[in-house]
Amino acid sequence: MKNDDVELIQHVLAGDENAFSTLVRKYEKPVHALVWRKVGDFHIAEEITQDAFLQAYKELATLKKPNRFARWLSVIATRGCIAWLRKKRLSTQSLDDTSHAQLEKARYSGYVIQENEQTTAEAQREVVQKLLAKLREKERTVITLHYFGEMTHEEISEFLGASVGTIKSRLRRAQQRLKREEPMVREALSGFQIAPNFTEKVMHEVSRITPTPSTGGSQSSVPWVIGVSTVAAVFLILGIEYYYSNRFGLPSSPEGDIATKAPNTGKVVFSSNRDGNWDIWTMNPDGSDPVNLTRDPAVDLHPAWSPTGEQILFTSFREEGKESSLYLMDADGNHIRKALDNWYSRAAATWAPDGKRIAVVRDGVLYIITLDDKLAVPVAETDLRSVGDPAWSPDGREIAFIYLWRKQGYELRLLDVQTLKQKVILAQLERYPVKSDPAWSPDGEQITFVLHKWRTILNFVDAANWQDEETIYIINRDGSNLRQLVSEKGPDALHPTWSPHGDEIIYQQGIHLPEVGDIKQLFKIDVNSRRKTQITHKGSNSGADWFGPPALEDEP
């Protein structure tokens, strides 16, 4: 979709307004589809879309990466939606609140045939909104962009900043959830049309605008200043679930009674799509000897070694039309089975040191589950769906997890497994609003985790850059000595895991390749020297867990 965006932007900055009209025609349907999905009013969406293009024209000289124009434009449009919704407080009626009779009435075969054309179009849009409410937020967005915005998987990927595989998965799940209503939604969305003179209206307003000049990296003359008190708005602009958007969570079935031997050398288990599908892999800690363990068409993610190294717990979308579930397999990839029955969620799990229990989040509640009898006991609230990222301490006494204060930020907490009392290790929500992915050091004295430091945001480009500044920190168990391990420069650094000796950490971070775009790779960093080494190079790789047998010798 970006093909000639850079060249067009160069022409616009040189004073060619016709080049901007080409950009408007290219993106008017995707932007309008995104905005309509968020605000629910077709005509208001046109107004917000027009404002988004005008804002983009004004700020175009501040865009540092013209090849990311589509993503930048989507952020501007989303900001416009947030501002409008604040005033209007508009909410979409849930499908659960819509009677069966209403939905039957919504079918094309007999719906409002006697109404005039305008009334019918409005009714169709209202019904489609109700049907889309059956989907999760990200699924609604993708299916709307695909049918209404007429975008390909690749174009949606660029527009939303997600991988093509993720976009395909969301669209497939959306189609499965809609079931028999899907053809109607597809037909209706494909038939919706933005005003034929939309581009002309935008260009008429553009002719009256003086663009913001480039300042060579300094602050804009009319900066978009966001104070700490408005951090919640930025969360919404960038997508509060962005911080968990690449973390699929899961739950389900019986533990097996056959286990293979644990690795006799250090091994890293991780997720990779290097063979074209997300599978669970193992490799040596230096990245050598990669082995695909699952080789299944389903998406397999979030692997975790059992304490003995004999089993691997992971999440998978193996049940068609259902949410992801927790699965177990032996260390060599054999004997794959569900860990729990009738348990579905969007969260990864953590093992207790005894290997008999796990902790996992579902619907904003942290559970401790005994694998033998499948007993799930709620022990704490995390306050939002799959937010939580539990990590069990090596001594078994505490679970580190993330708690969300709505519209404020995230806290790093410790839960006493016996008393269920909680202790806040790091709050400081105004300075450090986002935290995730805690992991204990082998001696249990330190926790590494992901932290997103707040800073004032001056303009749209600054906002886009800020979302890439999540990185790895370490803190003592008592909450003292917070220190940064990985630089915030570059894409997000996520999901850290300690080496068995506690002297190195593996984490995932995005890199940009011109031929394929942004992908995730695994890096290893020395905790003391901060020397960093990339250990994966093929495909996209994420979610590592590092196992070391007792009396582990030096590893490669």
C-alpha cells in the first residue's frame, strides 16, 4: 500500500496539492472505515475522516518516516474518534442485548423493503453495527477495513502496524464468530460508499491551509502537548491493548502421565513463524540447533518449561471457532494434550516450582490451577481481560503480576500465595504508566520486566515514536534499585527471561527489514556488561523461556 507514498509526500512538501489529492483518494475508504467502526455514525465518520486528512496535511512536514504514512494517518484518525466520543459518549449496542427477533428482521431477505433508499441504508448500517458487536475490538476493525475499506491483508497490516499473519488470523476468527451473518455483513460493508465528492471537499479546505513547516527535529510551532493527566487518552490513541496486542492468551485439559527426559544442556523454547506458521521451537542459548516441536496449522505461542524441563506448557488456537487454550507436551514435542477442559482465555501461564500448579489470568482474574484435579481457584483481580502476566517466584511463595488501574496505568505487584495479600512493588503511574512481562531471577532476588516511561508528547510523530519506547528494566524483590537494562531506542523490547545462572537475559525486539517490514527477533544481553547479541535471524520470533538442568555447565 505504501508503494509511492514517499514520492507523493515529497511532491506535496514541494507544493504540489494534486499529490495530496492522490493520497486522499488512496486512503479515504480505509480511514473512513476505521473511523466509522469506532464512532458508529456513518456521516460523522466522514467529518472526522476529513479532519484527519486536513490535520495530516498541516503536520506532513513533521513526519520523519514517510514510508509509515498509513500508520501515522490511522493514529491521527483514531485521535479524532477519541475526541468526538468524549463529547458524544456514544456506545454501540451489544449483540447480546439484541433480541433474536431483531436479528432475524435484520436479514436482507425481508428487511425494510418498503422503506425508501436512504432509510434502508441507515438501517443496514445500524444492523451491521449490532452484528459487529459480536466480535472483539480488533476483529471488528479488521473485518471492517477488509470489506468496507476494501483493503488487502497486507494493506491492513501496514495500516494498523500488525503482522500479516495476525491480520489473517483476526479476519478468520471474525468470519467464524459471525457464522451465518457473515455474508450479510460482507455484502453490506462492501456496499457502503463514502460521498463521491469527498476528495474534492478535502482539497477545497486544503487550499485554505498553511502547512506546519519542518523544524529540523525541534518542537512544532503549534505542538500537540499532552500532560501526564491525559495519559489515558494516549493509551486509547495507541490502543491500550497494544501493550498486550502481541500476546495471545489461553487455557484447557488433562495432564499426561508420560514424560520424556529433560534436556541435559541449556535450551531455549520460543515461538517462531520461520516455517510459515507460528509453532513452538527449541534452540541452544546461542541460537544454534533450532527444532520445530509442534508443526501444526494452528497458532502456537507462549511456551514455558516445567521446572524439571520434562514438559512444555503453551497456548494454541487448535479448536476451530474457539478462543485459545492451554496445552502440554513433552520436551521433545510428543504427547500434545490440553492442560484444562473448558477453559478459554487470552493469557499465558506460569508454572509453580513444584510443577503441580500453574497460574493464569482469565477475564481480569488471576487463578491458581492444580493440574491433577483441574481445580481453579481465583486469587486476585487484574481488572482487565488478559492483563496480568503472572510469574511464580523460584521459592514458590509469591506470584509477580500486573494490575491495571483503569485510565491511570499498570502496577507491578506481588501476591503472597498463602495469605493472598498483595504488595505493590512499583506504581508511580504518572512516571511509569505501563508495565508488563515480569520474570524472576533464578535466586528470586530480582525481577526483570517491561516498563514504558512517560514523557511529554509534542506532536503526532512524537506519539508514534513513544509507542516504541517500551523496554527492559530490573528491580529488586523489595522494590528497590530500579534500573534500565535495554535502551529504549528502537522498537519495543518485550518478554524477558533469565538465564539459569542469572547473568544474561533473552528478550524479543522488533527490527525493520525493507523487504518484509517489521518483525520480532530474540536478543541476549549480559546483565553486567550490557553486551547485546541477536540470536535469531530467520522469520519472526518471540516469547522465549530459558531452561537449565541442575549443575548446568557453561553454555554456548
